[in-house]
Amino acid sequence: MPFGLTMLVFISILILFGVGQNILDRMRLSDKSAILFMLAIFIGGILPDIPIGNRFSINIGGAIVPFILVVYLYVKAGTKKEKVRSILASVLAGIAVFLVGRLMPSEPENIVVDPNYIYGIVSGLVGYLIARSRRASFIAGVMGIILADIGQGVENVIMNIPSPVRLGGGGALDAIVISGLLAVILSEFIGEFRERLQGGTEKKRLRFNHGEFAEELQPNLDSEERNEEADDEDEE
């Protein structure tokens, strides 16, 4: 079984046991919806690619379903700032992956690591560094791979290169899973570390007054608003 599909099964099992619930909450995903998306990616990933003309094809699990998930998370983004960052990070991640592909050796035997693993790591890192929040980082990590594939297709058309482009097909699914997962993990753990350095999210909602932390004017935020506030604070 491909690495990406194996990871999806592993992550689904963890979610069933309640692992990562805090991350899903901050991304505005329930455990059921997360598992449904991963199931759709898994099933779509083993289905044949859908041809689009003579040079392009698209995979349901490797491109269509991840794109639908990205749109869903984009709509759920808490602020305009987060949405803008997710778009900017997606474009920069796509450019980074595209350029890394140009620098990689053209002969497969000269590459020690699967290039798709490298693409996934690059997209996930750039996605987090620019986007910062969990939702925006995931969006950028996934879209970086998709946009890089689209960029390769555009280059093939302009340069009249007959090589076909499989959006989300082949090893691209591995890259998408790695990039999205890495971006979220970095955002979660580094975000939590930064929160601890600043006294935690509870103290960040307090104002420092005469040597003490005093309650702000909005002490009764519901859990969803608190999650959104904490996630937005991670961007700063």
C-alpha cells in the first residue's frame, strides 16, 4: 500500500481513539467529518485517474477531495487575515515545490529519497512558515502540491513537452498527505510551545494591570470562539 494511504489509515485509527481532537476542533472539523474526508481520499486514491484532454488527468483522492477539504477550511477561516495568509502561503509553497523539482536530479537512480516525500516536506514547511495557523497551514501545504502540478502542466503546454501531467495521481497523493500533516503538526506543537512561553491561552486573554493579570471584557467566550481566538493568536 502506498505511504500516503497507509498514513491515512493510521491517522483515522488515532482519531477513532480520540487522539488529536483539539487539533480538529481548531480546524473546525469534527472527528466524523475528518474520517469521512480521509475515507474519500483513500477510496478516490485507488480509483483510476480522470482524463482531461490529451495531456492532463486528475485523481479523485489525490486532488479533487483534498481541494474540496481546502475550500471547506478556507470558508471556515476565522479572519480575513487568515484567508489572505492561506492564499499567499499556498502560492509560495507551490513556487517552492516547483523550484525544488527543477533542482532535483533528472535521473531517478541519483535520488536517494522519493521526490514526493521531499515535495511534501517542502510544501508543509513553507505552508506553516507563511500561514502559521492550523487551518491556513494545512490549506497551504495541500495547495502547494496541487499548484506545483498545475504549474508543471502549464510549462509542458508552453514548452510543447508531451509528458502527461497527473494532478494528484501517482506519488502526488503521498506528497499531499505529508505536506498537510506536517503543516498541521508544526502549527500545533510550535503554537502550543509559543503559548506556554506567553503564559498559555488563558493568560493571553488577560491584560496585565498593576502587577496582576486582570480579566478582559469578554470572559464568557464560548468554546468555538476561544478556539478561533487562540488559533488567530498563533498567527501573530
